[in-house]
Amino acid sequence: MNPTPYDVDLDRTPANHQPLTPIVFLERAARVFPERTAVIHGALRRDYRSFWERSKQLGSALQRRGIGRGDTVAVMLANTPAMLECHYGVPMAGAVLNALNTRLDAAVLAHCLDHGEARVLIVDREFSPVMRQALALAAAKPLVVDYDDALAPSRGEAIGALDYEALLAEGDEDFAWRPPADEWDAITLNYTSGTTGNPKGVVYHHRGAYLTAVGNVLSAAMGRHPVYLWTLPMFHCNGWCFPWTISILGGTHVCLRQVRAPAMYEAIAAHQVTHLCGAPIVMSTLINAPAEDKRPFDHAVSFMTAAAPPPEVVLAGMKAAGFGVTHLYGLTETYGPAVVNEWQGAWDALDAAGQAAKKARQGVNYVPLEAVDVLDPATMRPVPADGETLGEVMFRGNIVMKGYLKNPEATRQALAGGWFHSGDLGVKHPDGYIQLKDRSKDIIISGGENISSIEVEEALYKHPAVQAAGVVARADETWGETPCAFVELKPGASATAQELIDWCRQNLARYKVPRHVVFAEIPKTSTGKIQKFRLRDMAKAL
Amino acid sequence: MNPTPYDVDLDRTPANHQPLTPIVFLERAARVFPERTAVIHGALRRDYRSFWERSKQLGSALQRRGIGRGDTVAVMLANTPAMLECHYGVPMAGAVLNALNTRLDAAVLAHCLDHGEARVLIVDREFSPVMRQALALAAAKPLVVDYDDALAPSRGEAIGALDYEALLAEGDEDFAWRPPADEWDAITLNYTSGTTGNPKGVVYHHRGAYLTAVGNVLSAAMGRHPVYLWTLPMFHCNGWCFPWTISILGGTHVCLRQVRAPAMYEAIAAHQVTHLCGAPIVMSTLINAPAEDKRPFDHAVSFMTAAAPPPEVVLAGMKAAGFGVTHLYGLTETYGPAVVNEWQGAWDALDAAGQAAKKARQGVNYVPLEAVDVLDPATMRPVPADGETLGEVMFRGNIVMKGYLKNPEATRQALAGGWFHSGDLGVKHPDGYIQLKDRSKDIIISGGENISSIEVEEALYKHPAVQAAGVVARADETWGETPCAFVELKPGASATAQELIDWCRQNLARYKVPRHVVFAEIPKTSTGKIQKFRLRDMAKAL
């Protein structure tokens, strides 16, 4: 490339270039809105000045303990003020935050600590029993720090070398933090929930975290000073990057340790919550709560959901309850949400079923994601936009992960051909909106025909008695596989297996109708995703 | 720096890294909202599909004409659909858009064409007479393209090799454009309005344009589908990057060739305009319009103003007329707005004068600007945040220009010490908000005391008869300099020089009171800034 006049004497300097990092969002909020409430946790209120100073203390204390660039700081924390502080303090020290899934067992936790080479581990005392076991199993010997939250439902004994507040006290609230030298530097490590085998470590960088945080504002059309309720676990894709998003707008975080209806309604009414996120199961919890657990509210509340398409009855229930619902989609590998069901004004004219059908589609790329498409993985060509042809959903752009930590082969495969391969199967509609049909490993192949487990679940969800449904393949001598449905009924509702099979016959092609319907509690991940691998085991054992 | 595990096998790939460019905003809007109205110009309506296809045709046609990376495409255009298309089509070809100030004279235009090495020049036929002269003076021999707009107030003869529509017809609406190889690549060239000597060529890059465009959304708290009225010239800092901002939200551009009250009110009422930008003079035009030029509207309209602090009476008038006003500040070197007067909820309780005093302050950094501060240029230390100590306003971050084209010495000086030196003098208040006091060259030094010309102008603006005021230094044998005021009165209002001097005595320290008050039309730039260098000439000639 020949240099042009625009390439000469016009270089990057400290005056006109700085690596992107979401840390600046909190720095700015603390300067502009020092006295605004940043964090609410039970009776606790922290303003932006305090949130920022405590984060700096944490960053400073970590550096004084010898933690620096590329060191891993693992945390086993609920949605608490400390978890928010870690999202700023840890990267401020140059280190990488590894927020562990608090539902994991000791063996998997030990694997994460070892694989991530954790040098510090901050543990909420609710989780000290399992973490004590994990540490006994792990080769890693991190500095262990206890976090003692008065609102924890149970508090195990201290297992650390010091308490979180004592660690902070070692740090300087005037810490002269510096942005990373390179915006490609890692900011967090997130282990995939991993349905089989050991989880993979997804690495995020400062640039992607900055852009996703901004993308949330753009896609949610959030105004100034939102009040955000933490129904989504922050260990899940760093809470879809909302710990950083809220600072952009000088908003308020309302912490929540447990996703229960009374506490959610209480927070919504008391703090005028404007936004919250979660899987459809959280919406079901809200709308199916007994009347005495509900609290009235008359302001606009926006619920951003992902992990599964919101069923029509849930959307209708949410609308009646006063919530607006936005459907998002993404994976751990895409910083959480990277696709949004952009609502079209013309759809307002549709009936409830028509609107739900539109909203069930995953949609279009987030502003900071350059592209999402459905490709034939063999040819890497887009499938026709016919709403029928199945392909693999793939992502490309600045909010795709750096890769998997210490796993070059998995990284190479995941990012092959210039696209991130999601493993999700979907179609592209004529208007360009994508719609998931299934995980490639969840598809049911019956008599040579592909059956989308999601489609069968959708049919079941439409039955008035069904609260939750999960459909998996069951081996069959004649057909190869047939659909097997696991169902939870609503409290007080009743239905027989035959009734549900008849229902499906009226709503699905014959070959898609489940051969077996089992009433059972459906195993879910901490984020509300149905654990299909467990259902497959259950189906096998029938 | 020793590599850590996070630095190994986690490189940038086409799947997870793409240079930032604002072109993607239009690409996405055209895909997601193809049928939404993107552009209104008189009776013309263009949807996003058409806006995108025409932009691609332009990019393709330019490439077929041999225009590529680092080539300059100059345009002499009013706020028209073609001007919007150029903001996408030109960078799509890899080229650099140089939007010329349509008020410039032939000699300065010739300088810009030569200095910028324009290879293509697109000229609205309103401006063909002056451009014919400029081309006769210039050494550069660009391909000249005529743009023939039916709404132009006058149309000179064609001076080009072909018409704009003919150029587009040479291009491919399916043009396979590519983002720049490097987001640091130049996207536009903007000549400073230049009060003396030849203007400097400020170079913007794709990264900064992307981030400023996003910053506008964040600072204006713009919702989905805004309707944006083009009262700000697009040749001015690329219309503060709003040609790109509006695409992010799938909004509508309402073009406007001339900033006159009837057309503005007509557009606001007819198209439900939600946002517009301009200098305080545009606000004065709106509120001082005769009743027959006004049109009622009952929706929220947000006016973003910059270039001078909005006077209290103007703010009161805007509020009464139904406009919300946000005060922004920036320079050509900072992509236009880079500082925003973030409104604090507590200020709602102040009276009108108190609110105006708060709103007159320039404020705090835009989200994508990492810092703005007031420094002592000798020591490069921040001045005390006392609201009193004068220093130079300086900027640092990703929305500071690459530098001045072919002017390494000016670039080096402007970006010395890790900050962009604005040349504006200001103070920092205890709450961190900055406030301009003057351009360093506009300060009046009288008997050894510094007098801020802005402060004297503010006092004059408060007089009920004053429509506009400009204050400059006039040489004085005794005092060195004394303030000399030029004043325009409101239509129908009257006041004598002595009355205004007496008014100032009541509102200013004695030494700041103008010795001379002259009633005259005040020369302004095309963007409404008072041309102090001309006032100084007029003062000298008194």
C-alpha cells in the first residue's frame, strides 16, 4: 500500500488515541455524577464516588499484592456490590476477571482455577463450603479472600487469608490506574457452562467489552439514569456487559442475590426499576407468582430476554403485567447479546399470536457486531433467505471473543473461515431476521427427517397447562430417533400425557409429535437454560 | 512485556476484529429498516434501501473512475441528499471526503482544492459561479461533477464533465465495498474556517467518526427513529458527525438548504422533527420569528447548540417555545461536539437565571472523549477547580483529529504534551464542569487586567433590546486596550449607546465596561460564530 498524504505525519499520539476500555465509563460517571446512587443492596446505598473509589482501592490493593497484566483474579460471587467493583478494580490492575458460575461443583471449579491459573480468589461465604473442597482438589494456590455479605442466605466459615474489606483497605482510593497498553488485552475470562466435558475458557478483551456495553445502550434505547435490577447472574457473560453499560448513563444497579418473585416486585416498585434481563424462566416466575407476592407499579419496565425464544403466552402475560419485552440472542463467545429482535412498527398491527411469532425470531446484528448470518458450514455460503433452509448461525465482528484460553485448536475451529461458528442451527427469513431452530447437537433425526426440538417445545408451551417443556431425541429401533418431551405443569393445572400428545397432533406435522411425554422437574442451568444432556440421560433411562 | 497465556494463540482474525467505520451504520439500517424514510428533501422521499444503494453506486462509480484509498473528493454542497450520500459513498471507495464551506470565496476555495489535492469535485449548481473562478485559480484539475438540485434558490450553469446522477449511473448498486484496512485511515478532511491566513486541513479517521457518531446518541439520549432537521451545515465538522449518527437509530434526515424560520417551523410541524442542531443564532431566529412564520407543535423537540453559550433570554425563549436545549462544545479538531453540559437533576430547582448560568457552562467530556481539562499551558498542570483561575482548555482521547494535513509543525504544536491545545481559555468549576472565558487571541488586556470578551457580551445580551453583541479589544493610549462593543438591536427595539454603557456599569466591574458601543450588523461565519477579526478591523477604523 503506497503511503498517501494522509499517512504522513498523522500518527497516533497520546493526545488523539487511547485504547478503548470500559473502565472509563465509571471514571466519568464518578466525576460527573459523584452523588448519584450507583449501587443499592438491601439497605446499602453507594454513590458513584464511593463505587469508583472502592474499585480503585481494589485495583491498587491487587497491584500491591503483585497482581498485574495477564494475571487471573477468580471470583465466586453472587450479584453483590463486590461483584460490580471487581468488574472495574480487577481490569484496572491490568488483571483478568474470571467470574465463576456459583452453581458449579467442586471438581469443575477446581478445573477452572487450575486452567485459568487463578492467582487470587474472592469467595462469597455462602460458597465457602464448595470452594473449600475445590481448593483441596486444585493444584492452583491462589490468595483466597472472603467476602462476607450480611444478605447471604447462609454464611460458611471464612476460608481465606483475609477479608474483602481488609483487602480494599490495603489499596489507595486515589490509585493512578492506567488503561491497557492495547485494547486487545484480555479483560475477563468466562468458562462456558459446558454441558459435557470440561468447560472452555472464553477470553474477552477491553475493546469488545467497551463496544458491547455501548451496544446495549443502543439496542435497548436506554435513556439517562436507568435503574437496573440484577436478575441476570453477573457470572454469566459478565452480566451481558451491563456492569459497564449502566455507568455510561449514570444509572443505578439494584443488586439481587436470588431471583424470587417477591424480591423482584419489591425492587421494581420501591426503586422504580426501568430495566432487567433474564431467560424466559425469569419472566414465567414474574407472571406466575401468586398475587400476594406481586406489587403494583405504573412506570415503564423493559425486560431483555435471551437463551430461548419467549413463548407467546409468556409475552402476553408480560404485556398484561406491564413489562415491555425485547428478545436478544448471543453466546458466551459473543459477550452475551449480539443479536436483537429489532421491532418493526408495522408489527404493532398484528394480533398477539402474530406479534409473538415475530418476537420469537432472534433478529439482526447488534450495532457493534458487524454481521450475523446463517451459513452452510460446508460451503460457508449464506443459505437462501427463505425461512426454511437450515444452516449454522455465524457471527463476525468486534464483539466476538479473542478465543479460548490455552486451546488453540478449539479457537481455530470456532473462528475458521472468518466467522465464529455458534453451533446453533437456524434459518434466515426473507426480511433478513434469523431464527434459531436448534443446537446442532439437539436436533432430532427421525426417519431421516430433521425435527427441531424448539419447534416441538413451542407447541407444548402453547398448551394452557404447560409451564415448561424440554424435548430431546430418544433412540428408536424403527425411526432412529423420536421426540421425547419432558413437561412441568403450572401450579394447580392438570393435563395427561395423551392430552398433550393430542394437542401436538393438532399443531405439528405428524412425525414431529412426541412419542413420550414425561412429567418431571426439568433440569436447568443457573441461567435458566434447559440442560438437554440431562434430559437425554433421562430419556435413555425410561 | 512478557507474554501471558492471554497473549498466546488469541490473535485478531477476520472473525473477531474489524476496523471501526461508520459506514456499517447505514449498511445495517438499510438491511433492518429498508423501507423506512431515510431522507426528506422538499417533496422527495428516499428510504434506507435507496439511500444505501445510491451511496454504493457513488462509491462504485468513484472506484471505476480510479479513485481509491487516500484520494480526496471535494464537495461544494448544501444540506442535500447528495451531501448525505457523499458521507458514505466517498469513504466506501476508500477516499477522503472534503466538504467545503459554501460561503468561502474563490481564492480560499482554490487553496483548499490545491492543498487537499482534490481529484474529484462535486458542485451544487448554486455555487458554480464561485467554483468556476476557484477552478481558474487552482492548480488542481479535479474531475468536476455538477449537482443540480431543483430546490436550489439559484442554479448557475453546469461547469462539470458530467452530472451527479450520471456519475451514480456509472456505479453498481451492489458494490462490494470493503471497510478500511485500518480504522486509523482518513475518512474526511475539514478545513478550519480560518479567521486569518490560509485554513488548516483537519483530518478525521474512521475510528473517531464511528465513536463520535455513537457519542452523539449517548449524549443526546436519542431514542429509536429520531427525525433530524439539518439546520447545521454538513460542511461544518461533517455536521458534527450526525450524518452517521442518524443511521445508528434508523432515523430520518430532513434536508434544509437555508436556515430560515418559516422552513424550520414547517419541517418541525410537518415531519415531527425531534432533534436539530445549531449555533445560538439559529435559536434566536426561531424564537424571534414573526408570528406568521411560526407553526405550532406539541411534541418534544431537542435543540443541541454549540459555538457560544446560549444566553439566558434565548434559553427562556426556547423553553417557552417548546424546545429543550442541550449545550455542547467542541472544535473542528474534535469532530465537532466533544463536551456536553450534562444536566443535573438538582438544577431543576433553580430559577431561570440560575438554570441559564448552569447551562452556559460547557460541561464535561463526551463519553468517547477520554478527557477534557483546563491546563496551564506553561506547566501542563490542571488549574485549580475554583471557577476563577484561567487556563487553556485541552482535550485528550479517541475523538481528537489525526492532525493537520501536510502541516507537521502545526500538528506537533496542537498535540504537544499528550493533549490537544484548543486555544480556548476557560476555568474549571468545583464540580469539574469547564467554562470558556475566551479564545486566547480574543482576550482584552486593559490596564494589565484580563477582560473576557464573552463576559461583556453576556452582559449586553441580557439587555432586552439586544439581539446580538460582539466585543473586541480596541487600542488605547492610556490602557493599552479597552473593550469595544458591536451591537445589533432586536427588530422594533431601541437603545442608545449610553444606555447600554450604563447597563454594563450596573452589571460588570468598571474596567470591563465598553468604552465604545457601535450599532452595526455583526459579521458572522456560516455557522453563526461572530468573526472577531473583522470586528477588530472595524474597531480600528472607528
